[in-house]
Amino acid sequence: MGASTTMTIRVTPDLKEKLGRLAENTRRTKSYLAAEAVEAYVNRELQIIEGIKRGLVDMEAGRVTPHDEVMARADQIIAEARQKRARRP
């Protein structure tokens, strides 16, 4: 692990107890597990935000497909899949 810094957070007693059990069962420290959880959460949220930003840029640039077209294509795909499934022996 690279350089690190200290951060204090507040959690419920129940969560602290669960984290303690998890640490014991995985032979990891509570600090390690908490850092891993925070990192996973932050990375996931940043990916969501970046995706939203890309979508907004596409929308502003006119790179969109009307809802009716998307739904018609989805209906077509579903109908074709059902037909294919019905033809199976």
C-alpha cells in the first residue's frame, strides 16, 4: 500500500460491530476494510458522475435517439428472440 493519511468517520455501533466481525473473519484490520469500502464506493460514484457528464455532452451535441425509436427497436429484438425460442425443438 502506498502513502496514506488519517481520516475520522462516525458510524453506528451496529456497523462498527459488523466491521469488527468482518475483520476478524477475514484476518484484516477494520481500517483496511473501511478504506477498501470507501475506495470502492468513491470509484463507483465517480464512474456514475462521469457517465452522466458524457451523456449530457452527447445530448447537447444532438447525439441522441428518440425514445420512440429505442422502444420500437427493443420491441423488435424481444419479438425476434421469442420467435427464435418458439422454433426450438
